[in-house]
Amino acid sequence: MTEKATRQGSCLCGAVRYDVTGPLRDVISCHCGQCQKSSGHYFAATAATLENFRLTEDRGLKWYRSSNWAERGFCGECGANLFWRRKDSDQVSILAGSFEGDTGLKTSRHIFVADKKDYYEITDGLPQYDSYPDDPDSN
């Protein structure tokens, strides 16, 4: 997790804005089919506890239940993908590109690499996993 700081982020049109005060998890790049379908590529997301996360504008926020245990948050006005969360978690994953300015974050690993598309290679030398270690659907 990165140091305690306050960071702001938003969707493309500003109908969803948020603040995070506190540590953020390193970025994880997810190459699963759901992330591909919802973003057109793979997700690069960090995470914060709900305690440290605050919506400052939510007029455009929509949630889509993508499985029986998780949902994805996006802006219903501009369509920007922003969040991912498990129903039973005290954390929200935040797409790293939605933060304003530099983040100071580092990518730590790639998950669901068996599902990646054939038009790109992962060559950054970071650890690669075929699933997520605590994925409820992988048990």
C-alpha cells in the first residue's frame, strides 16, 4: 500500500467524483473476460477501504451486478468505468486511470493472464497468475 495521502478522481464528464484519503493498494492488472468486455482491454486497478473512500459527486453513478458476488461501477452519463467491488468486502477497487494527475502507484502483478487477448504481450517482468488467489469462483 502507498503512503497516506488524499487523492481525487472522476469520470470523463464529472458526473461521478471521489476522494480517497489513506493508503492505496498497488495496481493489479486484470485480464479476465469481464474486465475486457467492460473496458475494451484490461483493467488496471488499485483499491481503498470504504472508510477511506468518499463519493463527492454521484449523480451519474450506476452499478452493474457482474456476478453473484461482485458489481462494477460506471458513469451512466459518459460511460466511464470507475469501480469494482465485492458484496462482502470493505474495499472498493478503483481504476487507476480515473485519478487526477500522478498517483505514485506501481503495478504489482497481472491476474487472469490465461484470458488475455492475443494482440498484446505482457513483457514487464511482473508476476503473472491464471486466476486471483481469493477468487470465490476459483474454489
